[in-house]
Amino acid sequence: MSERTYRPEGIADDFTTGAPTSTADAVPGAAGQPPSAPRAPQLGWRGMLRWTWRQLTSMRVALMLLMLLAVAALPGSILPQRDQDPSAVVEYLGEHPTAGEWLDRFGFFDVYTSVWFSAIYLLLLVSLVGCIVPRTIAHARALRARPPRTPVRFERFPVHVTGTTAESPDEVAAAAAAHLRGRWRRMPTFRVEAGAEDARPARGKVPARPATRTVAAERGYLRETGNLLFHLALVGLVISVAVGQLLHYRGQAIITEDRGFANAVVDYDTFESGAWFSPESLVPFAMTLDAFESEFATDTVAFAQSRDFTAEVTVHEPDGSSRAETIKVNHPLDVDGAKIYLQGNGYAPEISVTDAEGATAFDGRVPFLPEDQVYTSRGVVKVPDVSPGLDQIGLIGYFLPTAVLNDDGTAESVFPLPEDPLLVLEVYRGDLGLDEGVPQNVYRLDTANLTASVDDDGERVTLLLEPGDTVELPDGLGTVTLGEDVPRFVALDLRHDPSLAWVLSFALLALLGLTGSLFLPRRRVWVRSWTSDGVTQVEVAGLARGDDAGLEPEVDRLLTALPGLERARPTRTSEED
């Protein structure tokens, strides 16, 4: 079987066989041996860096990075995040020990501060800047450039009109230039340049023409300005959001009537902040909840629906001054650059627990969180501080503002205001698990190591307390007392983000730039006039980038502005002609 070699026609056999075509191609000291295969030129480290930069700053890579950033943000919305809910992360790690360990290694519980998410974010920022800078330089040069010169043949343009006038070519050119520039000299509608052309002899199909006056005009160069403004605003948004995430802080606090809190990290129930946040930056003001008022509908159509919530507070400034303020839903309070929102409200009954030794093991207000529109509120009382040797106590149940007892012995609330309050509790004893150092949700009771108190029939014991009642706990655990008054609580959310004003500004700039890049038309208009047989001949042509329904009206307005023009051919030539 013979071996064949493909030889393209017109190519020398020496090339296809690898034989040297000159002494320069021969390898020294390798006489009688076939030369090595052709070697591709080396790119070098500079060429590799240049190629990498061009790829990174291309629009294709920028879009890929934008999509990758969106995909990378998905785990942050699916998996619990350590800076937002550390207890949920601990619970997830306990339920998924193997997968959770690997996810934690790769930062899936700290997505937005992980190395890989930050790398994508920074690469996107570099890509945007790399795209914008050369385009901005090129656009700056284009802004200083002259309008395109007047073409020789106007009939090949989509809009072409000819006519005659008794005015001179100079007057026609001056009128056309004045109209195209517009009324505002500092903000002209068109960039206009008037010129002149020498007489031209006949060439081929192009007839001879005497000396002419020309006007070249262009508009729409601000379209690219809008496009660049849009991209620059995107860069500003990216930087602003990043800075805001680094410097922001947010705290939630639940306070009851006649109580307050100080603007310190330790006084918040939950607190989250950026990596560059410093606790010393908090302004040391304090706030007291003086009263809370709520209104609910009593008519049959919208019974028990909320009408208004008002928190009357007193703000104590660092200089010792105080002032009364009001917080309503969607009307936050602005204090020293931070906004305080009214997020929720409910009841915090005063509960006192004594253990079997008669010692007071718990005494305080317990917030019960509403679960429906009639404020059926669920709460938990954890009593770890009992006398030595005694079981810890856990109470879980509901607070009913306006309670009604059913025939089956159950109770329910029928109205949100405390007209006939009732506290319903179940009792547990054992180890609450608070001494193990694992964070717990204060509104949940882990009953894994607890034993429920039951009666002789094996049913769980349910305690019913009205304001002022004291009842004995089952199994000789002690007593529980419900206070006479039922204080209200409010959930306040304090937020401080120094980037909000910048984000809004850049968002508006992006909208402005996008509007300009989409709706500013890109048009070119040319006017040529010359004298022939004592009459001034006028030619007007228009060209637009893309489909532009306003090009013909633009030319019509120009023709109307030319003095004494009589159109010789009012019809337009389309691109299909």
C-alpha cells in the first residue's frame, strides 16, 4: 500500500515535503536529514498579557461575568448565611455534617464575602472599566472631529431632494447652517460645518458642476455619550454597592413600653455589619418607648384589620438633650444618619416563675409574637436559673388578647386588642441546653432533652392564666404568675447604609444614559447649492443610522427653512430604489 501526500495545486513540492527551499531554511549540521516541521512564532509573555487583557475587556466576557455573578449569588439566597442567621447555619451543619463541612470550606455560608465571589465581582469591575476607558477616549476624539465631508453623489442616500431658488448659494448655505444649529448656540442641534467646492469637470456618469457651497451637519453623537454614561453609572453602582456592603450596619431590637435601648452593638437583639464597620462609629444615642397605640377595624366588613400603628418615643442625644418623636409604618425616624423603622408589634406580658425551693428563677417581660390578624401570639419562657439540683423549666404557649373559651376546652382570640387577655402555657422540665454554648433561637424551645408535664390521664398539662393570676406548676416545679398589666412591645429595625444616596444617583444616571443611547437619533444631513443659468440649484440629502422614521421630517423642516425654495422633485428615493 503506497503512501500518498496531499500537494495543493500551485504549492511547491519542497514546501509540502518539508524540504528547505533555501540555505537559510536548512538546519546547520543536519545535511542529508529532513528539516524539522515549521514552528509557530512565540507569543511571549507580553503578547499573552495583551491577549488576556483584550479578552477580559471584551463585551462577551463582560456579559459572561455578569451572568456568572448572578449564578454565584444563588447559594446566598438558598443556603443560610452566617452573618444573617448563625443559628440556622449551626442547625444546617448538624443536619448535614458531611455536605455542610465541604460547603463551609468553600465559603457557601459566607457567599458575599467569599474569595471566589469577590474575584468575580472585581473581574466584572475591571472588565467594565477596560471596556469604557478606550471607548471614552475614542468618543472624546470624535466629539472634537469635524462632521463628515459632503459626498459627491446625493442620489444614493435614502432621502434626496432637489430644488431651485432665486437666492444666492451663500444665502442658502447660511440659512441651512442657522436652521441646523438650532436656537441654542451652546447646545446646537447639529454639528455644522459650511464649506465650498471647486468646479468639477465631467467624469464618467457624473456630470460637470460649477463651484458650490456646501453644508455638512451631523447629530446624535450624544448617543454614544449616553451609552458611556450608562456604563459609567453601572461601574458607579457596582462600587457604591460594594462600599455600602463594607460600611453598612443593621440592628434589630425589641423594646417594651417604658423601656428603651442604647445605640450599641450589645444592646441589639440581632446585629449585622460590613467588614469595614467599626463599633466606635455608632453615635451613642438612646431611645425610650413611651407608648404604643394601635387601631383596628370593628365593622363587620373589615373586622380586626389594622388601621394604624403609632410608636411614641423619646430620643436622648449624646449631648444630653431629648426630643419626642413618632414612628409609624412606612414613616421611619431619622437619627444621626440612620433610619429606624417600625417592623412589628405585639404583647409582652410580665411573667414571674419561682422554683420548688421558693426562689425567684425568672421575672421579666416576655415578647409573644403574633401569628394571625387577631394577634394569637406564640411565646417561650426559658427558666435555666433554678436552684441547684432542680430541673430547668421551659414554658411554651400562647397569649390571647381577647380570649374566648370553646365548648371543647380550647381557647382562641377573637380581637387584637387586650379586652379579655388569657395566657395558655404548657410545661416542660429537664435540660434546656443553654449551657452547651450553642446559640439558640429565643422564640423556640428545643424539647429534645425535655420532658412534658402530663396529668393522670397522660394528657399534657395546660395552664390558663388571667392577669394577676398565680398558679402552681405541675410535678412540684414551683409557681408561675402573670402580671396585672399587659405591656406592648415594638420591633425596631435600625439601618445605616452610606451608599444609598450614591446608589440612587448612579441609578438615575444609568436611566438617563440608557434613555439617550436608545432614543437619540443618529443623523447626517448635507446641503449643496450652486448657480446654473442664473438660478440657484439646491440638493439636500439625509442619512440615518438604522431605521429612523424621523429622517424625512427632519429634511422637510430643513427645506422649509431654505429661502424661496421650489422643489424640483418632491419625491424621496428609498434604499430599495
